[in-house]
Amino acid sequence: DTGVSQDPRHKITKRGQNVTFRCDPISEHNRLYWYRQTLGQGPEFLTYFQNEAQLEKSRLLSDRFSAERPKGSFSTLEIQRTEQGDSAMYLCASSARQSGDYTFGSGTRLTVV
Amino acid sequence: QKEVEQDPGPLSVPEGAIVSLNCTYSNSAFQYFMWYRQYSRKGPELLMYTYSSGNKEDGRFTAQVDKSSKYISLFIRDSQPSDSATYLCAIFTGNQFYFGTGTSLTVIP
């Protein structure tokens, strides 16, 4: 097992296009989180899955954002009609326990031009 | 008021110095406290994790939690140039993390 894997590592897209990111958590980790991090800031919570159920969504997750975890394994985060303000690092983290010690992936860096 | 407050620095110290990084938090119900290290263009890497007041030591790193004053600290002894990174404090509620903004640390050889 190589940890949390995110794909792609970098994505450059034109404003208005749709993008989709993928996260493969550590095997058998039932908890999965998406975070967004902008330069000079700490990660901000976006959404949380326990198995395939999306249990919590941040107000940061506008209507243009949607996340899925269809089989309780990998997850996808889609951004529709991207805006320049969506440019950020999108981080995924997973854990087997509620109490913490999450492992983060290296992130997908999105640039909207 | 933000859930977690952290001085962004930057902090620059000579090799071998003791480094002290600090955060305050707002909600006394928070239970789990972490320190993450993040290198440029990488995801955060868990350094220390504790859920109680007091000290927890791991090699050159000591995490300290004072729940009465809602204050958490990370101490790095004998700092090395390889410790140069951004250090993020994080509070975990059981459902989500709240991160500080991160403190940028540079250890000068």
C-alpha cells in the first residue's frame, strides 16, 4: 500500500470548464475527507465520507462542486464551470478510525486560467 | 473568531536551536490535537497526535496541550535544516479538522 493517492497531480484548465479529481485512499480506510488549501493558508474542510455515505458538506462546497464515493473506496471531486477563485490545492485524506491520525495525499493543484 | 489561530511567521532559526510553535483554539469541546508538517507542493504529513492535556514526546519533537488555556505547542529540539517546512496545527472534532494557517520555519545551517 502506497498511501493516499491523488490524480492528477496538476491540472490547468480554462475558466468555465469542468474538472474531476480522483482520490484513492489507503485500503480499508472507511473515512475519507476532501480539503482545499490556498497559498499561505491551512487546509479548509470541504466534505467527508464514511464508506459511501457523504455525511457532511462545508458551506464552501457550492452548487458547482460535487463529490462521490460510489463503492466506499475511491472518491471523485468534480468542479463544474470552474472560476479563477477555484485555483487551489485539493487534498484528500483517509483514516480507519474516528479519532484522527489521517493520512493526506499529495494533493491535486488546480490552476484556472 | 476562527476555530484555530496560529502565528504564520515566518520563523528563522540557526541549526541546533530549540523551536517553539504555538496555536490557540476556541472550543473547549475539541478533543484531538495534531501537528502536521508540510513541505512545498506536498500534502500535510502527520507529526504528532494527542487527545489529552500534557506532553507527548517523539524523538526531537514534543507536543504540549493545555486544555485549560486552550493552547497547544510543538517544540523541536536540536533543529535541523531538514526541519524547514510549514507546520500546521490541527484540531479534530471527530467529524472534521480545523487547521491553523501554518507557521513557515527555516532552519539555517
